[in-house]
Amino acid sequence: MKPAFQKRMTILTILALVFTLFAGGTAYAVSDKKGSGKANGTERQEVRLIREMAGRLGVPLGKLRGGKALDNASAVAAIVKGFDLKVKNESQKASGLFTKIRDNAPYAKAFVAASQNGLVIAKDINPNAAVSREQFAKWLYEAIEATGERFWTMIYTSFADEDQVSEGYMESIQR
């Protein structure tokens, strides 16, 4: 083998090992066995880090939802927080933009900021309904576009359920 190729393979092997260790660590952060005893210091620290990250991403009141689907309110809040989208017109209220969102809801400001920054959100959106993968991808794409011009590589990627994508969503999913 050539030394350059051997060096690359060694680096790739080390990176694969490191990423494998990182992925496995979060899986064991919380024991799923009932009555399994007290968590050690490392487990507590990992759980705290996961909760902090959930709070930063807009998970309501810092609560992790386990295997439940992400709802529209959490999805919009996470995107607004992640891209630091701001409310541009403070006088505009959520109830004026959406029929099912109260002005005092914890996620109301996030919906207003999202709407004012170009995310296309249905007027009658149910904030508690589960968000679809394609809708989340579209909002994510719109948020990326709202933060400035981007260079996009135009390579079409096939995927298993692409025939089920609704009209108007494929561009955002591909990008």
C-alpha cells in the first residue's frame, strides 16, 4: 500500500471509531429499565446536557418527548431559535396571523417571527398537530433562505418514498 493511502485509511478508521463512540454514549445516557438504581455522575451529566440542548432547540418547557412526533409549535420554535429569527413588527399579533394560535401561547412569538421572516405557515395551522417531515424540511429551507443568499449544489438525490412527496415540497427537500 502507498503511504498516503494508508494514512488516509488510518484517519478514516479513527474518525469512524470516534463517531461510533459519540453515537453510543447518548443511547446509554438514560437507563430504560425500571428500578435499575441510581444514575452515576456521567449519566446525570449526559441527561443534563440533553435537556439543555432540548431547551435551546425550543422543546416546550424543556420536556423531552420520547418517541412522540414533533408538533408544529415545537418545530417552528426550534427553527426560529436555531436561526435566530426576530420579530420585525412588534405590533403584529399571532391571533391576527393565525386562527388557532392565542397571543399568550408560549410559542406565539415564534410563529410571528417565522411568518415575518418568510416561512409560509397556513393561517389555520394547529400548533399541537404533528409536523410532517416534508413540512419541516420546507420550513427549514425557508429559514435558511431568510438568513441570506446561499449557494446550492444542484444534484438530484433519489430516496425511498420520493413518490409520496407532496407537490411544492421537493425543491426544499432536495436542497
